[in-house]
Amino acid sequence: MKKIFLFFALCITLILGGCSDSFLNQDPPLYASEAEVFGDKTRINSALNGLYAAFKNASGESFMGGKVYLVFDNRGDDIVNIGNNNVTLFSTFNMEVGITSAENVDTWRVAYFAINKANLFLKSLEKSKDVAGTDYDRYRQEALFIRAMSYFYLNNLYAVPYSVNPDAKSVPLRLNGESDTSNNKMKRSTVTEVYNQILEDLSDISALSTSTNTEDAVTHATQAAANMLKMRVYMALGQWANAITAGEAITGYELTDDVTAIYNTPYFTKETIFSLPMRDNNVPNTQQSLAEYYFDGRIMLIDADNGIMSKANYSLANDKRIVNFKGSGNILKKFTDGKTKLQWVPIFRYAETLLNLAECYANTSGKEAEAIAALKQVRVRSVESGDLLDIDNLTGDALKEAIYNEKRLEFIGEGMRSIDIMRRGENFVKTLVGGILTVTPSETNYIWPIPQSERLINSDWDQ
């Protein structure tokens, strides 16, 4: 394979697909030079917005706007993939992804596409500080947020967890914008180095917006979104105090009265921290959108027999999530809005803030009361009466288990389950047609292999 890795197959002009007042409706100026883009503040804004578009979808493949988002639930144990088609993540579900598997090659390509877009933007922005003016710091911090987000998801696919081996090899940390193939060679960084780089990219978030509950606020990096990412990283590192600091800095949000409102128009609420919006001119391609995987029950279903909904306290008849999320035939109803592809993809919401805080408090001496209070906020929102779970009297490991389970139920189908399994260094235990599959952190298929496309162009990939 000649050097075709899309990491470098970029249009250096940085005119990035579909932007608008919500950043996805306006037609971008085409074939502009770098100088033209970064010589005009309106076009800088368009290029910045395009970074979000690249993080969402790129070149016919979905990154966190669809297919890759679905990968993290297919690797988990609360969803079952019955599609029997490797194009629709059947290999991912069966933990059989190889170096040439389509989802592996495509994920690597679109992730580094987004990363290099961010790197090129940062490189050009440095030459245009005068044009950017007072928005320079915000532009820079938003671009770093996109890069950090991309590396977070790569680190959770290609590296043995920090809790298992802090020195495990992860992915190459490409931090410079590239427009050709001259710098293909690069060794892999460790899982610790990748997490440290994410934290470095988020070390200054002071220029990010503190706005909430508007379309612009929930579709761009805010201080709250950056703190959510910090929180996830600190939890992966086992730094509970730092994670608590990041979580407690997230203010101005509250749980929406009805959790199902998040998945219906306008697709954001007072709970939404960061989501990826969809517009007619910027939607996932065929077999890329969440609705296509869930809407008719032919590809992905809730594993109600073995997953979280098989547990007595997490399948209560009066739990609003069960009533509204589980359709006939165990169809997950979160992402079945008429198969329109226009349903937004939630990345961060305040319920995760609370449940992450609950876990952090539960791992901190003297903080169990705070853990219980945070857990109860999320649970009582959906289970108002008749709850069989005596939260107030939970302690120790039983409290932690309740927090883990609540998060599984609350975020089923939202690209989170396998990340939590790996963060804690747990085994993947899945029920397949042929029986129980257990994959331990010491087995090669616990993580994805570096794809063949990278191995062919990067001779240092295994160093």
C-alpha cells in the first residue's frame, strides 16, 4: 500500500466541511489558500468549526459522530450485535478485530484526520495572532480540546489500561501539522504519555466559554466540557482528588426532569454539556449513524438477558429509562428518531458528572455521604418511588457497585461501557451465541492492534 494514510491526505487550505450559526449549515468557501483562510476572522471561525466536523465525521466515515462512538458499546457487555456483518461492527462485538479489519483501519484514519486538522489549524493560527485578536486564546484552546478528545478515544482502543500497565505502548503522539508524508516515522507513546499530553492540552481552559443550555454552548468546547475530559483522564490515572476538583468545577447544569428529552428535538437540555449536532449537509454516511444501528433491531439490541437490564434493581417497571428506552424486542429507543440521521450524539452530560463524582467520592476516605448524594440525584430522577435499592445504607464495595451499575444503565448505548471496563482493568465478559467469552487484559484481543495501514507507512510503529 503506497503512502495513502489519510492522516496526511489533507487539504492544507483547512476549509472544513459544513459550518453555520450552529456550525453546520453554512457552505464553506472552497479552494481558499491558507493565507486567505487565516487572513480573515470569519474564515478562521469556519475553519475552527470544521475541526468539530472532522471529530464528528470525515471522508464518508464517522468518528465520534456515529460508527466509532458505537464501537465502545459493541466492545462492552450491555449491547448485543446480531447483525452478523463485519461492516456493522460484528468483529468488534466478538472481540476479533485484526490489523486489516475495516473498523480498525477506518477508525485510525478518521481519528488522525481530526488530529492533523487540529494541528494544522494551530500551526496556521500562530501566524495569525493579529487577525485572531482577542479570540486567539479561545481558538487555540478549542483546537487543543478536539485534539485531546481524539487522543482520549485512541488511548482507550489501542492501549492496555493505565491501571494494568502505565508503561504500555499506545499510539504515536503526533503534535505537529503535516501536509506530506515526510514525517511518517514515529514511535508509539505510552498510555501514560498520551494521558499526560491530554492534560497538557487542557492545562489552560480559561478562554473557553462558560455558557450553558444554548445550541452554541453545547456544540463547542466549554470549560465544563474540558473539565469532563480532565475528569475522565484523572479517573483513568486513579487520581481521585484531581478528578473531584475537575468535576466540582462543572457548574450551571442540572438534570433534566425527563431524561428522554435529551434524545428528542432540540436534542439538548439544561443537562447537556457537549454534543455533536447533525444537519442535512453534514450527517453520517450509510451504515454510520446511530439510528441505523438501533432503529429497527436488526443490528444492535439491548442484552436484557445478561447485561445491566438483567439485574433486578436495574429493570424496574417504574424506571423511566426502562419504560422509554427499551422497545419491543429489546430495541434501544434512544437513537431511533425516525431513522433521520439528524439525531444529535451526546458526548458529555451532567448525569455523567454526578456519577463520576460519586465514584471518586466512594474511592476517597470520608466521602461516602457525598457519593450517596450524587448517586441518588441520578437515580431518583428516573425512579421516583418503589425503589428496591437502599442507597442510603450502601457502603464500601456495595456502594461502588451500585454506582457502576447506575452508570451502565444511565448511559447504555452512549459509547461509554467498554471505557469503564478498561479503566478499572476488568475482564470483558460477553455472552455470544456459542457461549461466554472472557477476555482478560493480558490477552492480545483486549485492545485493538495497530492497523496494517499504519504499519506499512511507519517503520517505527512498534518502537
